[in-house]
Amino acid sequence: MKRNPACAIEYVQYLNEKGELTQPIPKWAEQSNLLLRYYREMVMARHADQKAISLQRTGKLGTYPSILGQEAINVVIGSVLNKDDVFVPYYRDHTAMVMRGMKQADVYRYWGGDERGSANPDVGKDLPYCVPIATQVSHATGVAAAIKIRGEQRAVLCTCGDGATSKGDFLEAINLAGVWQLPVVFLINNNQWAISVPRTIQCGAPTLAQKGIGAGIPALQVDGNDVIALHEIVSEALQRARLHKGATVIEAISYRLGDHTTADDATRYRTNEELRDAWQREPIKRLQHYLHQRGDWDESKEQRLQAQAADQVQQAVDEYLQTPQQSINDLFLYHYEELPAGLAEQLSEADMANQLQEKAGQRG
Amino acid sequence: MTEQNRITLVEAVNQALHYAMSKDENVVVLGEDVAVNGGVFRATVGLRERFGIKRVMDTPLAEALIAGVSIGMASQGLKPVAEIQFLGFIYAAMEQLVSHAARMRNRTRGRITCPMVVRVPFGGGIHAPEHHSESTEALFAHIPGLRVVIPSSPRRAYGLLLSAVENPDPIIFMEPKRIYRATKQAVPDDGKSLPLDTCFTLRQGTDVTLVSWGASILETMQAAKRLAERDISAEVIDVACIKPLDIDTILYSVKKTGRCVVIHEAARSFGVGAEIVAQLHEQAFFDLLAPVKRVTGYDVTMPYYQMEKHYIPTTERIISAVEQSMEQA
Ligand SMILES: Cc1ncc(C[n+]2csc(CCOP(=O)(O)OP(=O)(O)O)c2C)c(N)n1
Ligand SMILES: [Mg+2]
């Protein structure tokens, strides 16, 4: 019997859940600066995330998908991409997007029901949030094709969830990336759940990474709660892409510690034991342990960071809450380069309706 | 009936599903989060516990798959009731619905049919994220071979869904989620279905006919009440069965009132309202005292929730359109 060696899926980890190294540390991580940055960004991410949830609870934000437990994936993406690379996110990438140039206030604007959250020019040609599952994956392949056609040395990074890998869109997109040898990295945030649907009934294969093999793309799993492993694997894949050595599929094993969104109640479908267990593996504590051990972190630094994070997030909230209302014009002006005559008429109609409404409001 | 028997629209959907599944073992339910979680709106709650995992299935996340698998099941005589979680996510299933579900009967000259229902919540007004609030019923109504049904009250949800499940053809059953829990009605669980080929006249009137469906029925009824205070008598018709369209009920009314305003949340151009207006023009032109008017969403992308109040037709806009109509002739 012959065996095809390409079918084995590697699993990469450096820092286990206790914050211990499981293999020799990579050179870059011997220095403290980047690891400390990762730690700070993750703490910041958690603050910003918790704030979003409380804004939602008090009616100041719409339905919001928390990144709780997925901070490591977010901060590594935010750091390993070059400015001229392109990030094609899904909707659980807030901090990665903020590190790419979006403002935290923009994150709140978007989930607060305001289109301007996606308008900040500082993110360059990164694509906006993508809500229809897996539809962004072919965009990433297209961005990568554009880069290849122009012969540039840039890479694309695309995220999606475990559920997203069940859609044709995902498989079609990675297939083409394999055929055309495109400079793109597909990063699956396997947080074990797609709303109430567990990973086990999403796909019958033991790993999601192996879908990459079917597309002829190198594929592997990485501990998605381990910033060192993530950094190693994702930056290497991006470097391969920039050098036109083709695409990579990375399955990052994480866990969605929160509800799917603020509209969800995960106690309906998952056990407390599972959740408690997952908290043992979350990304922030293990890095903190490790940095402590190395003598890079202590209680007073922690206190300062917590205060700083709370402060910074509060500034973003203030900025968000002071956002002026959009005007009726904004509903109409951005559909075509020029406003068609018929639509202009509807715009005046909408303006009049608005005045009518305001009058009715005053009377009422 | 006591207060306890009064249920919401989404509970009526649930009650109808329970009834249909208990009466016919060919009825199966599938979709994302429908089994263990009971649906993100709880429309399918309790079905898995009662009818088991063989008949109530959580699928992988794939809408094209859900539609295609339903077609396959239906071709063998099962009666799948599939849920697409939000209308904004149905488009991947479009090829299956348009190229197969809608055509199977015709292309096999009746040898194979698709007795399936696709339930799908739609419409704005619940502060949902992007892509969760659209009203694109016209896309489906345009397709020969599909039926499109939109209930706007608990009783109609129950009766129409039962008919939809019994019906031998593919049906897009669109549930206006803004009014999922807006009102309660007594809905006896008696298995009485409602016809799929008639409009429902909700209020009699003599001066103007207001035609609407879905959540906009709420503002339309409010407008009719406010108009009555000013001695304008409005008849209100809930189209409910969008396709095939019961134009006769609308014609009958408009011939009586001479005036008509069509109200819908969907964008204005090329929509279901346009079809109704065209048919009125063809068949009631000489009975009209004023041009038929439309009060609709604008031809813009459904705004995110901050601005959706400027998009969804308001009672004031409906009243203003009626006033304009009354001023003419
Ligand atoms: C095409 C499509 N279908 C359904 C939905 C509704 N929905 C939103 S998130 C989600 C689950 C996604 O799970 P996964 O891909 O694992 O990502 P996660 O949310 O867990 O990060 C579903 C079904 C959607 N947004 N798009
Ligand atoms: Mg997931």
C-alpha cells in the first residue's frame, strides 16, 4: 500500500496553556519587545471588546460579535501584515482591523449601525467587514490575483470561521489559489462553534486544514491561543506568499469564549464544563505567565496597563458617542459615482418625509 | 380563548410546524441552528425534542446546500421545510431555487415535483447588523414556478404555513421579523389552513384602497385608523400571497374606492408594487379617480440601523400619499 505523505497535518505550538515552552523559542521571541506588544494589544482588545458588550447592553450599540478568547489571532494578524499587504477580514476581527488603521470608534460605529465605520481611509485597500459567511474568501483570491498579475511582492491575508469552510465559496476560492499559485494566506479561526453548531457536525474530517490539501495548498494547524506559534506560522506563510511561492491554509485552533453575538445565548447549546475547560487555554493568561517567568512582567506593570487600556477605550467610546448623525443625503449619495435623476427625486421625497415626520413628532 | 392561548407570529410558525410534523411524517425541518438551538428566532423550538434528529436537522453552514438538499429530498416525496436564517443569506441558494426548485415540475412534465418550503425571516426594524434587514421578495416573485407567501399576523402565519407545507410546489415563505413578536392572537391549533391564492381584506372602506404586506401592514393599519378620524374611509388589503397574485380582490376594492396606495418596505423600482400598479392600470384604468401611488423603501441599499427609520415607510408617509390621492379629482 502506498501512502500519500501530503495528507499529514502538522500542529504547531510553542507556548502551552500553562505558559510553558513546548519547543525551543524562535529567535525573534527571545527579545521582549514584540511579545510585550502582543500582551498589551491583547489586553487592550479585551477591554475594547467588553466595552462593546456593555454598550450593547445599554442600548448604545447593535448586535455585536465578541472576540473574547480570540485575541491572539487578532493581534498577530494586526502585527505580521505589512502596510502594503491586504487584509480581507470577516466580522470577528475587530482588533486586527484596528491595528491595521481602523479606529476603535469606527468599530463601534459599524456595530452601532453606522456605515461610516467602514469609511476610514487609513486602512488603505483592506476590505471592510464581511457578514455573509465565506463570501470574502474569493475576494481575497481576487486581490491576490491582482497582485500576481502586476508582479508585486505583496501578500493577502483572509480570515474566516470554522463554519465558513463548509461553504462552496471557501472551497472554490482556495481551489483557485492553489491552481494559480496565488500570494494569499487563508486563516481559519476555528473557534469550535458556528452559532449553535459545533465543529464536529460542521465537517466530518478530523481537521479543517486538510481542505487545503484538496486544493493543492500547504496546510497546517496552529494553536490559535499561542501568539508565538501564530506569529511564526502566519509570518512565514505571508513571506512565502510575498515571494510568489503560493498560498497557505492555516487552521488556528481557538475557542469562542463568549456568546456568538450579543443576540445569542450559548447556554442553550453548550455545557459549562466545556466553557470552563476552554478558559484554561485562553491566550492572555498563558502569555502573562510566560512573561512573568521571564521577568518581563510584574504586578505594577499589569496595573498600569489595565488603567491605560480602560482609559484608551473610554476615549474611543466618547468619540463614538459624539459622532454626529448622518444626513438623509448619505443614504443616497454613495450608490453611483453620479446621483441618477430618479434617485435625486427620491432623495427630495425622503427629505420631505423627514420634515413631515419631525412635524408629526413635535405635534405628537 | 384565555390569554394563555394567545400567541405571537413566530410562535404561530412554531405551532404550525409542530402540527404539520405530527400529521405527516414526510415533513422534515432543516437549516442552520434549527435543531438544538431551536432557530435564532426560536421558530423551530421544541421540534427536535419532539420529532427527533432524523427529522429535525442542523446542517453545516451552506445555503446552496440547504436548498439543493431540500430539492433532492422533495424529489423523493419528503416535504422539507428549510430555514434560511436571514433573507440576506439566501442568495447562495438562488441557483438551486431558480434553476431547479422552480423548474423541476415543468421540465419533467410533472414527473418530479418539489414540495418544499423555504422559510426565511426578512425586513428591517430590529436594529440588526448589515445584511440582516433587506426585503427582496420581488426577486422570488419574478421567478415562474415559485410561490411567495408573506404572513402578517399570527393566525395567517399558522394557516398559511400549513397550506404551504401541504402544497405540492416550492414556496418561499417570508416571515416579517419586525412583527414576529409585535402582537398576540388566539390561534387555535386545529390544523385549519388558509388558502394560498387570496388576499385578505383587513378593513373595509370606501374612499381609498391601501394595499400592503408583511410588517408594513402595521403602519398601513395605523394610517387607516388615523384617516378614519378625518372621515377618510380606507380599505386595507394584506396581499399575503404575493405570487400567484390575487389581483381580483384588489381590483374589486379599487373599482369601489377609485383610489389606491400600495405600501411596501422593499425598494420601489421593479418591485411587487410595480406589478400591482401595472395590473391596476391594465384592468381598472377607467375606474381610477387618481393615479395609483406607491409608498415604499427608496432605491437605495437598506441602511444600517441608525438610518433605517428614514427608509421604512411611516404612517405619516402613507397618510400624506392618501391626502395627495384625495386631492386629485
Ligand atoms: C451566508 C450566511 N449564512 C448565515 C449567516 C448567519 N450567521 C452569522 S455568523 C454564523 C456562524 C458562523 O460561524 P463561523 O464561520 O464558525 O464563524 P464564527 O462566528 O464562529 O467566528 C451564521 C450562521 C451569515 N452571516 N451568512
Ligand atoms: Mg466558529
